[in-house]
Amino acid sequence: MNDTTPEIAEEIRQRLMSLPNATRFIMGAAMFDAARAMVIASLPKDIPELELRHRLFDRLYGEAVRSSGD
């Protein structure tokens, strides 16, 4: 779903692109950390560390990794 008009999307893009590269990088890293934390919070708390890592990897990269073999 995308309810953002093209004009607003372009304005947001321009504002983001006007930020310094380092700031944009830090924003991306923070978003990844937040996504990672949400995935971990959704997994069972009592699974072994290795299984947690496997499930985390699959949730974050699974589809991209599976489709890259095409």
C-alpha cells in the first residue's frame, strides 16, 4: 500500500538526499537495528542461540537469498 502522493514522495526524497552521507548511513543503520529488534522480539524466547540466528537471518534475508539462485 502506498498512500503518499508522488509530489510528497519526491519532497521526502529530496530532504533525505540533502542530508550528509554519514547521517543517511546512520539513519539506515538505526532502521536496520530496529527491524532486527522487532524480529527478535517476535521469536520464541527459549530457542537456542544458533536457531535464533538462523531464524533471524531467514526473516531478514530469506526471500532475497532464495530468489538470488534463479
